[in-house]
Amino acid sequence: MIKNILQQQHEERNILLQQAYIHRIGDAEIVDFLNTTLIKLITGPRRAGKSVMALQLLKDQNFAYLNFDDDLLLKHFDEDAVVQGLNDVYKGFSYLLLDEIQNLPDWELWVNKLYRRGVNLVITGSNSKLLSHEMASALTGRYVQITVLPFSFVEAIRFDEQALPTTLQFTPGETGKILGLLHIYLFNGGFPETVLNPGMLKNYLSSLFDSILLKDILKRFRVRQTQQLYDLSNFLLSNYTNLFSFNQVKEALDFNSVATVQKFIGYLEEPYLFQHITRYSNKIKKQQKSAQKIYVIDNGFIKARSFELSPNYGRLLENLVFVELLRRDYKPELELFYYRTRNDREIDFLVRKGHKIEQLIQVCYDINQPKVKKRETDALVEAAEELNCTDLLLITWDKEDIIQFDQLKIKLLPAYKWFLNL
């Protein structure tokens, strides 16, 4: 039985290898990853492209393949039979790809055993904290991790076979076209299936959202309060980019305790549905007690599931900027925060590396109103003086400028240029 399952998956693997994919990792990085004997762990949301990333790593190698999204494999799984079957179906394989490993109970014990036997492993999984925790406890220091998120703006353009401008000086026509593409991305996000088929976005992403709640949370953690989990997910979707406290959520949704709210939000963050940031402070206790800001891992989920009567362009753009900061490897609560000045003015993002604050970022879709412009720039100046940071950025929809304040200057940058890293 096991061998039949493996042969079917072998055919599935070969079909996947024949498809054309957007290049998401550089050749030099591929060489580095393949040359290490450490386990290659690829994490990210379901359907964001983890398996594709693994295939790009291994496409020129002799590798075996096990897909744990297969109920038959899980039902009949037997360590010895699987290893024997792999050796029969993939003779002399150099690497073993374990896809969606979190579906296998006690998977880390088996992976540890394979690693000790010298099997070169590439693993994908749709659970961030739990995977990392299990890997850290079972395989301390024996793995490298790659996080795969839905397509960035640049990747979405390439995937949709649109041409990127080749110079920093855009013609009016090029600017109009790029703003049009960014407008679509602002609403649709970057899940590969919806980039190519925007007409199916609502059905596809709504089903995906429900599937993640069911498979990755309700079943995995044996959650009994099903309705409360759904209510909480809808609350967070409706309040993306907003401040919230655990106590506020407890009262609003009638949870029994703050501890349950914390636990459920943790569940929703683990399969990459949501992510929060905390307020920056030099005092850890103050940081921990402050309100948090919640973000959605892809704007497409907002379009598919949110109850907004009309789109809030400012919040959508801020959410997009947050996810891009994750792609640029800023880690929430370590390198990525929001900030409140002594006069309670809010800075959307504070980014740092080590102990040095690198940049303060405001996001404002429409900066045309003088009051709005003053509010955003005053907050940046005040925060800059408090934090001794001089790299001040205001991301707008389409305005570009430099505003001078005595010794400080604020750079206004159109969002498309920031996303294109120009």
C-alpha cells in the first residue's frame, strides 16, 4: 500500500517539476542552501508557494518526495515501510523533500531520526511558531529557515507577465500603468492563484481562510469553542492595522478570560493568518503591557472576508507596507514596532537592527490635505527628536518630495517606488 502511495506521489512530483514557475530565489542562495548538511526548513502560509520554493531548490537534484497533505499517506504511515518505499521508488536519492510536515503527528521525532542517519532534508510547513519551537527543541542549531510569503508587488508583476520599468525616471504613461497595477495589488494581495485569476479571489481565499481555521487550528489544537475562534478571526480582520488590547477583545467577544484570548490569537498567528506588533519602548514591561496592532498576512483576505462597507485605502496601504517589511526580514517585537511619542502621536513603523533604530516610517495614502500632512510630519519630527533618529520616511500613494525641518528632513516617497525598492 505504501509503495503505491509513493509511486502516485512520484508522478505528482514529476508533473509539478514540468510546470513553469516565477524565480523566487537566487542561484547563489540555492547553492548555499544545498551545500549545507543542515535541514532546510521552508515555512509560510498555505498556498503561498512553499512547495514551489522547495522544487526550485531541488529541480536539478535527485530527490525523493513525500506530501503529507495526503490523507492516505497519513493513514498508512509506517516509518520503516516509508523508508523502504522511498529507496525503491527514488533509487540513490540525494535529498528528501517532506511537504507540509506538520500534518504528521510527532513529526520532529522522525525527522530527527532521519537527520541522524545522514538524510539531507528539505521540509515545508504552514505553521510558524510551532514548527520553529519543535525544530528548536528537537534539533537545536541543526536547521536553516526560509519564510515564503505571498508574492511581493514585484513578484506579482512578473508572475502576471507585466513589464517592470527599467529606469528610475518613469514616463507619465509608465507611472499611470504602475499605479494601476499597485491599485489591483492593494486589494487583491499576492497569493499566486489569485494573481492569475482575480475573478476567483473571493471564493478561493474565503475557502482557504476556512481551511486554515479548520485544519491548522481547530483540528490541530482540538479547539472546542469553534464559534469564538471564528468570531475572533472576524474581529481581527475587521480591525487590521488598529490598536487592540486582550481585555478589549475579551469584553467585545465575551471570552471567559484574557488568557483564552491570548491563546486563540496565538493560534491564529501560527499558520500565518495574522501578525501583531508591539509599541517600542526601552522598558520591556511597558512594551509588553501596551496595546498591540494587528495585521493580515495578505490584503486578499481582507477583500475576501472583511465587512468593510467601503475600502479604506490608508489601512490597506499600511497593511501592505507591514507585510513587505516582513519580507525584508524585519522581525516583529525584535526589529519591527510601532511608536507613540510623549504627546501620544503615533508612528506606524519603527525599524531597527540590533540596538540601532534605522528608520521611522509613516504611511499615508492621501497627503494632499494640509492638516493631514502636518499631522504626519509633526509626528515624525517629534519621534525623531525623542529617539535620535534622522532617517524619516513618509510613504504616500503618489507624492514625492523632501521636507526640511531645521536639521531634520522627511522623505516623501510614492508607494510604488518603495515597493520596487527604487
